[in-house]
Amino acid sequence: MYIGITTPVYFINFAALMKKKLKIGLGILLLLVVLVVATYYLKVRIEPPLQVQVVSTNVIQKAAQFYESENGSWLRKNDKSVWEMSINGTPYERGMAFGALAEQLQMEKEAAFVGEIKNRIPSDAYLGFLKLIVGWFNRDLDDYVPQEYLHEIYGASHYMPDSFDFVAPKFHRALSYHAAHDIGHALQNMNLVGCTSFAATGQKTENGKLLIGRNFDFYFGGDFAKDVVLAVVRPTEGHQFISVTWACFSGVVSGMNEKGLTVTLNSAKSDIPGKGKMPVSLIARQILQYASNIEEAYEIAQSYESFVSETFLIGSKTDGRVALIEKTPEKTALYSEDDEDLIVTNHFQSHELKNTALNLEYMGEEVSTYRYQRVAELMDSLAPLTPGKVAYILRDKQGQSGKNIGLANEKAINQLLAHHSVIFSPEEMKMWVSSPPYQLGNYLAYDLISIFQNKEDEFTYTDSVSIAPDPFLYTHTYENYERFVTIKEKIQRFLYRGDGEKITAQEELEMVKSNSNSFLTYYYLGDYFKALEDWEKAKYYYETGLTKEIAKVSEKEHMENGLAECRGNLQQ
């Protein structure tokens, strides 16, 4: 009886005790989770740089696709589909004007950017994880960016669409977008940028004056490449400058200031960094706004910590020459040559950086060195150069010795994906900006002396000295290329998602016909049919692709591995 009564009491007490401990344990675990989440969001949260009452900037429409803000800034689309803009005022005022004038363009640009990310990463769970990683990566970004640019970006961010607030608060994501160039080639070196730049002077140019050409081959989907903005910025401090940019982007990738100093960005091989620092486009902006010669540009570049590697091609009216500022997160090197020309693709050339492991690894891919040699061939054969001849080089689609390597090959100078292309004449204070598509439309000529001196006047291009469109634009070959891009992107969507809309037999034939000399045609078709486990077709396309001029050693190895997998499955 004694045992029968007390035994249940013992177990009841033990169960109650365990239940209490479990509740305490779960409470502690929940508290830890809350603390971790709170710490994360406190760490990644970027506070607005100004405490101001936001009052909308009034914009009036003066004509079709011509808008003016209340502080005299304006935005207009010219007849060649390039947006021309003039913005002025304090940093915050400039940002507000930029945001108000380009509100629709900014919404379209963000939709294109987010849409392409979703296209490439269709998993909502992985997108959510990636958002957390990028948020942590950029947690101290505002500590590295000068207050002037934080205020400008903050002003423009007020006009960002509410529909993307799920990504991050407006200012937070506006600032992060300024590091997109850096993140793009830092996270697994995504090959979003593979630019070409070159310069000539002295006997290498017709008038002996400095000429610079550049292709900005940043591609993140066709919609992102639309609506190039040519912005003249008239700051309250520093130099006036003109920048080829896009809606509400305060950074600089190609530009010239009123002192005749030019800046262009060329990406370089980077390690995956631990955290975001000063975006390279904002370093370029600082150079353009505050430097008047190469030495000043170098001092500015040296004073900032970047989180990726980059080459800045600096042209200088004051110095009458060009130089490269080659920068990694650890070192900044200044490089120039005694020759009357200088070529930049995507590898370092300075004594300090040319033999680093990452640079040698990238040079081993052979794509940058190949393109470098093609530029050298054309510069030698066409010298002395004129702006028209520079445009001819920037539009070149061939391989070395004029070899047909197919369209969109990264070994070509013109890969038919450029966001924009520019020609600078610093000593004459002139520039030519490409109109769409790519660098095939007119190179529009701008007189910067007139633009910088006549601050109150509206400006546009000078038609009489602009460069005519590339005749290639009006050929069946170009029409076929456009079809190639459409089918290629359909295949990419299928491969990114692992399912979705398949290409038809007709589209397969059209893709081969549209770009038959390009290894990319067979590269993508091989991957596509391998994903469908159609080993025979995949084998055929890989074998054919391996007979073409392949851009990178890693891409050749990819096809060789795919071919081996096909053969293995066919032998089973």
C-alpha cells in the first residue's frame, strides 16, 4: 500500500520537474534566438544620415520627356534615346532632385535589378538567406562612405518605390546598390564586368592630343541596360563633372570633370572579402569631384579602403597623359608607361600587383590577355587615331588577326553587351557617348567647355561632330544576334530554375543558325540538353563547341567535363 501510493507521487514530481526544466530551457533558447536576431538587425541596420522632415521636390514637365525640378535641375531624353541631366545644389538637394526627376526610371531600374536576381536565384528560401548574408556583409557600409554621398543617396532614396521595401528599407538598399558592382565580382567573381579601355597620344593620334576609349561591359539583363543617363553634376564643393550613369546612381564608372580629368573603372580579380567598405564607384566619384591631376587622383584612391580589386584609368589634361591606379584591399599602385599608348583589359600591370596569385590566376584564363593583344593590333594598324577610329576599335567584334570568333565572345573588344561606351578627348574637353543599342548607335559628341561654363543653359549633343552608327546595326547578322540573345536567356532561365519553359526544336535550330561561330551557342545548348539528360545531343554540342575559339580556360574545362559526363552515361 505504501509503495502503491508513493510511487505515482514520485513520478508526478519528476515529470513536473522535467517539464519545468524544459520550459526554462526553451525560454533560454528563445531568449538567445531573440538576442541573436536583435543583434543582427541592430548591426545591419543603417540609420539615415540626416534627421529632416521630408518634403517632396516639385517637378514640372516642360515638354515631352523633359522635366525640371524646383531647384533648376532638369532631365530630358534626347532623340537618340540617351537621357541628359543637370543637377545642382547641396548634397541632399542634389539627391532629392535626382530622385524626383528620375523617379520612374529608378523604379524601372530597381525592378530590372531585383527581377534579374530572382531570375538567377528562383528559390525564395535561398534569396532570403542571401539577403541576410548581403545585409551582414554591408553592415558598416555607411562608416566608409563620406557624409556628402550619404546625404545625396539618402535624398534620392525618398523616391524609391514602396514595392521593394521587402528587400530592405529604402536608404539601406539605395546604399547597398552602390556596392552592387563590387559584390557582383567579389561573390564568386560573377563575370558581370569585363571592360576594355585604351589611350593614345603624341604620334599615335592625328592631332597629337590625348584620346581615350572605353567599353563598360556591365550586363545584368537587357532591361537594366536601358535608359543610360548622361548627368552633369554641379556640386557646391569640388569640381563640376559629367558622368555616364543610370537613375539615382551617385557613383562614377565613366566620367570627366571641368579640369579635364577622366576616370573609368575596370574590374580585376578579387578575393571574397569579409565585409563591405568603400564602393569603388564612390572612390571614382571622389576622384572626379576633387582631383585635378593624376597625383591628386592617386592620393584620393590611396586614402580609401576598398573591398574588391579595381583598376582606375585616369586621363589628365593637366598632365597630358594617362596612368593606372591599381587597387586591392591591401595595396594601391600607380602605373604608367613611357609609350604613347596604354591598354587596360582586366589584369593588373604594375610591378607591385602583376605577380600576385589572383592576378596570375586570372591571366591564366587567357581572356584578358587575348583581348589586350587584339586592342594592340588595331591601335597599331589604325594609327594615328581619331575619335572615329577609336569608335571603330570599340566596336570590333573579331578575334586576333580578324578571326571570326562568333558574337558575344569575351575575347572580343565588343561583346555586344555594353551598358555604354565612351570616347574622351581631355585636352579638347570633348567626349562622345554611345547611344543604344550597346555601342552600335551614334557616338554623341558633347562640348564640355560650353556645358561647364554655361551652367544655366540646357545642353545636348553636337550632331555635326557625332559619329555615325555602326553599319552592323542594320544587317541580318545583327537581327540574328538579337534572336540568339532571346533564346540564350530562355535557356539560362531554365538552367537557373531547373524547370520552366523549354526551348522548341525550331528555337534550337535558330540558335545554332544565329551565332554558329560562337562557342557560347554550343556551350549553352550542351548544358541545356545535359540538364534534360539527352546525352547524345549534349555530347554533340559540347564536341562542336570545343572546336571553336573559347573565351576562358575554365569555360573549356566546363565543356570538357560536360562531355565526359555525357560519354559516361552513354556507355552505361
